[in-house]
Amino acid sequence: MADEQTRRTVEALRTAIEQHRYRYYILSDPHVTDAEFDALVAELADYETRHPELDRPDSPTHTVGAAPSPAFAAVQHRRQMLSLDNVFDREGLLAWAERVARGLEGATPAFVCELKVDGVAISVNYADGRLERAVTRGDGRTGEDVTHQVRTIDGVPDWIERPDAAVVDTWPPAVLEARGEVYYPVAEFAAMNTAREEAGEPRFANPRNAASGALRQKDPAITATRPLRLVCHGMGVVEGVAVHSQSAFLSLLDAAGLPVAPETRTVADIDAVWAFIEEWGRRRHEPTYEIDGVVVKVDDHGHQRRLGATSKAPRWAIAFKYPPEEQQTRLEGIEVNVGRTGKVTPFAVLDPVLVAGSTISLATLHNEDQARLKDVRPGDTVVVRKAGDVIPEVVGYVASLRPPEVERAGPWHMPTVCPFCGSPIQRLEGEAASYCTNLDCPNRLLESVAHFASRGAMDIEGLGYETAKLLLDQELVSDLADIYHLERDDLLELERFGPKKVDNLLAGIASSKDQPLERLLVGLNIRHVGGNVARLIARHFSTMDALRTADAAAIAAVGGVGPVIAEAVRGFVDNPRNAALVDKLAAGGVRMDTEFVRGEATLDGWTIVLTGGLDRYTRDEAKQAIEDRGGKVTSSVSGKTSAVVAGADPGTKADKAAELGVPLIDEDAFVTLLETGELP
Ligand code: IVH
């Protein structure tokens, strides 16, 4: 019999797990890592095995997900959406395969190996071929109606296509329910997080939270602005078409125009399954989605039926989880860096640790609030994560491992003076960021020079961070324009700078003089002016002189710019120091105009939606062509859309255009539009 202490531990574990599930599924804001969560469930399961009298059917070890959020209509799944049991190593996998073999009394099943996509589980229902309803998993029995949100996802067809006659004889099926994951592609996720950070907004912890957040927007128009995707991996209720295996179902979905994972393989034995697991462990970061393991399924539906399911998971499938890309390490210290805008960013100095294949010794803490929120302190054991994003992150500290002296030391504080120049550090009211108040802070200048020379700006070959540091240390450069006044003889005096290296650097500097105005604007490090804004401004004004004489209203009137950016630009050029810098750059031979010809903005004021594949343009090229002419590209069709360009296999956006009476044009008409600025 379990004692009172055990009873209480089990209840505490259950409460904790339910709370973590609520945070994860409903708030999209987990407070523990996946590995920590899995460990809690494993601990509870272990207690329940040792004390069966404490087990209960509603224990979180037998249930999945969390109850639906009240913001969306609750919908009952016609067939329960199950979860999966996990294994973490080869032994676990082989033990599962043995249970399968026993269950099938020696029959040798084929296995389907799929990547385990770390997304938001969803059921998509087609009735008589038409997308009728999309529902989140919720607690597995009841989920939330997110049909309108899912309709905005690129690649989710409104109608399923008829596959080849050889595959089906009647079409469309009365009911076809596909299950899958909605995900936020990793590259887009990284870009979005960078943009959020630049805008001073909090970063998303991982792509799954970002996907969940986007899907849970009450206004589907907001969901439509996010680059969500769907990948299908499972069969729900299907009526009106015969399907006898998992592989056949995936082929049917593919033929019907639903997205399936290209990585999926059907294999004949468990050795081949293991090879698949090992291969994707190595290639873990190649797919467009974040994955946390491999799902292995017995292919044949007859076999699946014989094996059956527990209340929580099918016996015919198993999830192999890759080791977490999180590690614990010691936080040696918290230091701050001063960036090119003067912004002071705290970062963690870590005892180097291997995470996701790379050694991490530094990790950003973003700003004072973020650092205080995490409450990490030098001497703590911290959890370091690398997720969907190349930037490593400190998740938090391990409370049970905090030494008493660290506890006594109290929370970390932002230093009051800059470690590089001793000037006061200031935090403006209402802003998350702190700044070094010295405009000439040596570290700020170093970061500015490195940025000026970087790829997206003047792209000066041979002038990287280290060289920039050397030039500043030797006082050969004390502002950006000094780069164009360097003397060969001075450079030859630098340590490890032979004639060849010097000449390469000078050649790199010389050729950067021809960079167009938009690159120079990026390099000048004006607040809010990144590549896109710089391009819009350069295209509009064509020359630096025209920009310098334009007032804020004229700058704000440039499509895509607006008053905040305009003020920043005006503020920059009005500052006499900057004006002198620009003059000095011009005197050094730097080009002050662009090849964009003014008056070419034939699509000024146009909002265009692209759907389907074009023959003559990639999606990016088409977008660029529109933007180069002053037009805007959006991802969802609304009453404000000027035209929808429909290529091959247009998605639901073409239907939406017809519905709203928005002009729907083909590729030829698009070419005419680009050339003339008018619809043919
Ligand atoms: S099959 C009855 N296949 O992982 C089988 N699930 O941790 C149910 N997941 O609830 C799931 N990739 O949301 C399956 N290729 C895949 C998957 C996958 C991701 C999710 C799914 C499931 C969860 C279990």
C-alpha cells in the first residue's frame, strides 16, 4: 500500500503536469522544457506502475493535451485524436518492435518512418471534397474550431483534387479527415524573431509556440499574415474511399493535393527503421519544419487493428525522441555589449557546452527585463537551448541547484556605467533597451564599422570584425569615412598585414565606393533603416542630396516608410556630425545615388496577392518586381487587394478574389501590369 507521502507526491505530479499542459496547449507559453515535462510524466507513470492502487483513468498518463480554450467554438472529434508513446533509445525501439511482433503473432510488418514534426496538431475535414472544418487536437476528444484560420494557410486546399483514375474509382469521398501539424517554417521563424527583437518586442521561444500563437488569432486576417504551413501525417474518419495502409493513405493525400512530408519512407524491417532514425538525427536541421524525433508506424491497417490502442496511444505506432537540444551548464558571469546604436545588451558567459552540435559559450539575455525575468545569476546552473534558430538562448536556471551564496547575492542589475568607456548607461522611460550615453563609445564605433563593412551594407571584402578592431586600436580609423582615407603605408605597419593582404583590403574598400545609395543608407546605421526601408527611400529620392533636402513629411509620404522612420531619417541628416560624415564619405569617393530611376513607381498604391506558381518568375522575383515599382505584396485577399495574380494550381486565394470581386489576372496580364502599371 502506498503511504501518505507517496499519495501526495503523485497528486502533486498530476497537478504540475496539468498546469504545464495548460500553459503549453492553451497559453502557448510553456514554463518548462519538453524534456522536463517528459521527465515529470515518466516519473508519474513510474509511481503508478509501482502503486497501481493510485492509478486513475483520468491521470495525465492516460490523457492527452488540454481542454479547449473558450475563445473558439468547441468541436467534438468524430474519432479521438490519440497521442503517441515515446522511446528515447535503440533498446526502447527494439522493445516496441518486439511487442508488435508478439501482437501480430510472428507476422513481419512493414513500417512507415515519418519525421515527428514539432507543430500544432490539427484535424482537417473535407466533406464531399470541400474543406468543411479544421479543429485543433484539444484534449483529444474535443478541440477548437479554427477553420477560418486554417483556410488562410498556404497549401491547404479548399477542394481536394481527384487523383488518377487508377487510384480511386469514386471521387470525392463523402468524408476525408486528415490529421497533421500546423507549423511555422524554421527560416521564417528565425527572421520573424530577429524582426521582433529589432522592434523591441519579445521573441517567441520556438516555432511551435509561434505557430500556436498565429493559429489562435481570433481574427483570421492576422493568421493570414503569418507564413504557416500544414503537413499531414494521419488518417481520421474516411468514408467513400477504400484505404488499407498508412503509406496508401499518404499517397492518396499527396495525389489529392494535401501536403505530406517528402522525407517519409516505408521500410521492411526494424534495422531500416534505425537507419532512418540515425540519418535524420544527423540531418535534423535540414527540413523546413522543426522536428523532435521520428514516428514509426506499422503500415498495414489490418495489422494496426490487430494491435489496437491504449486510452492514450496506438500500439501500432511509437515516437522515437531525439535527445533534447538543451543542456545544463554553469553561468560564469553576465556581461554587457554595446552595439552600433549604443544599445547595451546583456549576455551570459557560460561554461562551454555542446548543444545541437555546436559549442555554446555565450548566449544573449536580450535586455534588462528579460535578464531579470529569467533571474539567472552568476554561479547558477542554467538550461541552454538551441531551437529553430541559430541563436542560443538561456531558458532559465535550475532552482534546486542554486548555491545559497548565489541566492543571497540577489538578482542581477544592469551596470550603471559602460564597461568600454565609463559613461553612464541610461534607460529611457517606456523602452526595454538601455543605452550607453557616449556617442563616441569605442565599442559602439567598432560595431558601426563592422556593420558598415558587412554584406547587407557596403560589403567591404577584407574588413571584418577583427580588422575593424585593429584599425580602431591603431587609431587609423576614428569614423566611418576614415575607411576611404586609409594610406597603404600605414596599413603595412599593422601586425600580420603583408603587402598582399593590404592590397586586398584596399581593393575591397575601393570597389565598395560604387555601392548604390540604398547600401550606404543601411551602412550609416540610421535607426529603423534596414535593407527594405533603405531601398524604398533610395528609389524615391534617387540621390543623397535629394534626401538631405526633403522634409520629414516628404519622407513619410514614401510608400512603406511612415512618420516614425521619417523622423529617424530626418533626425539623422539634421545632425551636423552626420552631415559632416556624409560629406567626408562623398569626398572619399563614395557614390551618393542609386540605379533605381525615379518615376518608375508604376505600382505605387497597389496591393497585390500572389498565388500558384508562375513560369517566368519565382515567388521572390515576382514580389521584388512589384516592390521595385512601389507596389505592396500581401498574403491574404481582402477588399483592399488591387489584384490577385494566379499562376498554376492557384490556392483558395483565387476563389476568395472571385468572391470579393477583386481582379484575378494570369501571368501574361501580370507582365503587362509590370510594364505599364495598368491592367490589360
Ligand atoms: S501520428 C495515432 N505522426 O506528435 C497517431 N504524430 O507526441 C497519432 N506528430 O499527437 C499521431 N509528427 O500531434 C503522428 N508524423 C507524425 C507526427 C505526429 C508529429 C505529433 C502529433 C501527436 C504528437 C505525439
